[in-house]
Amino acid sequence: MQKNIDSRGTGDRRRFIALGAGLGLGSAMPWAFAQDAGYPKQPIRLVVPFAAGSGTDAVARITAQMLGEALKGSVIVDNRAGANGVIAAEAVAKAAPDGYTLFMTTNTTHSANPSLFKRLPYDPVKDYTPISRMGNLPFMLVVNNDLPVKNVDELLAWGRAHPGKLSYASGNSTGIVSGATLSRMSGIPMLHVPYKSTPPAIADLIGGQVSMMVVDLAAGLATVQAGRMRAIAVTTQERTQLFPELPPLADTPALKGFDITSWNGVYGPAGMPKDTVAKLNQALAGMANGAVFRERVAKLGFDAFGSTPEALGSFTVAELGKWKKLVEAAGIQPE
């Protein structure tokens, strides 16, 4: 789809779609199963590490509805916000691996947290069964309407002219790392104000308690379109087709090379039965590669595509290394 997202994942996406076609995932009925006819026998819980109203939550609710239809069962979204996703991640890691507890999560819990915290009560690789990637979440830099800036150059100029006055909110690891990276690369000290989740951070940005934040399109686009806060750039290296008028932060000379993209995937606890994983992957990857889901989540600012469980597992390991470098380059010390 868009160049900025595909520059990192075009080859993967083509491989995912090719695999999907081989499994019949591109058919009109991607959720027709031959195996494991008894599953599910009870409601499935889809745990989300962020609050209702966040971008991941919005995508999870569409996923839950369509997954329930695919499996001819019930899928309930369970929001477990707090501690940068640690609360939800630990709960899923300790859940029974029977296919009735799933985890829709992002780079926050499965890429960044191991570098943001000295100790975690879970291991992103050992404690989970990968099922399918679901897509990417482009992020944008938004500012309070009262801040007299209309682009990144003006923001940096204002920050230099008013030392100590800029602050940035965060509701997830992408917001934390992006804000710290922006401060380091520009050489402008900025106060970090962390929040339990994105919705209260947006509320305080609108109210003027903080100057700016980096927020995913899925959570912030409607507020920007309503004129309640101003978007001035995206964090990816290229423009996104989902909001093409926004330039990348990397277009600003002082921020050359800035490139941070968030991702989304579904996992279960470690040790899930292979036939259950296969059934869930067929439904989730088929959904994410299908036109209906892609069109619905695109309206939220989400770029959907699915994968095999093996591809998500390899991707998770690679992203741990990538985000370790991002956190270290941003100068963030583990808590």
C-alpha cells in the first residue's frame, strides 16, 4: 500500500499474501475450516493492553466482531490498560494456553518494553504463541491548537525561542521513544508527561496541559479532523497514503533519518495446541489480507496485512533488536 509502510515490509507482505492464497485465504469465505470443528466452545477473550478509545482498541473491536463471525463464536475485548502494557502482557502470559485468551498487542509490549524496563514479568518470545501480524499503525505528531506553529520547522524554532516550555505526552512506547528522539535530534529539551493510555493524553493536549504528542492515526485522526488539535507530521520516513498531506519528520533537516513505525499482532499464551493456532491464523490472516477488514480499519488510519505464525515469531525477535537500538539512540534509561 503506502510507500512509507511498505519500505519496511513490502517483501514480507507479498510473502504473507502468497502464503494466504496458497491456504485459500483470498477466497470469498476465508473462514471455512475443515479442522478442529469443536473450537471454540466458549467465549474467547481478546486482551488489549490499552484503554478503550485507543487506536489498538478500535482495531481490536473490529477484529473481535469479525473473528467471532469467522469462528461462529463470541469474542470479547478485554482492556487491561496500565504500566505501558505490562499488566495485560503478564495476564496473558499466565493464562491457560487453550485458545480462549488471545492478546492483540503492539511494539509497546513486544519490542520496546524489554529496553524500557530493567525487569519485566514476561518474556515477549518465550511466554507467547505467535498467531498473526495484523498490520501497522502510522503515527503523527500533533500539537495543541494554541501553540503558534503550523509545521515542524516552526515548532523547533518556537522551542528554541522558548527554552523549557515544550512538553510531550505519551500513552505508549511509540510516543515515549518518538518524543525522546525528537528532543535529542533537535537539541531542544522537552518535558515528558507519561499517561496510562492515549485517550487521557489527547484530552490533556486539547486542554493545553501539554504542548504536543506523537499519536497513532487510529486514535487521533478523528480529533484532528474535528479541528481540536493540529497534525503537523508523520513519524515514518515517507508520507502515508492514509494522511498524504502530512510530511515526514525526516523532511526537516535537523530530523533527517527519523523513522519510527508501530506494528500490531495477535498472540496467545505459550504452548497453545497447533490445530487451534492454525484455525486462528487462518481466520486472522485471512481477515487482515481481505478487502472488508482492510477497508474498515483504513478508515481508522490502520494499514492491515496478515502473516503466518512463524513469520510473526521471527518478526518479534527482529523487532526486539530494532527497538533496543531506538531506545538507546533516544538516550532513554531503563526504569
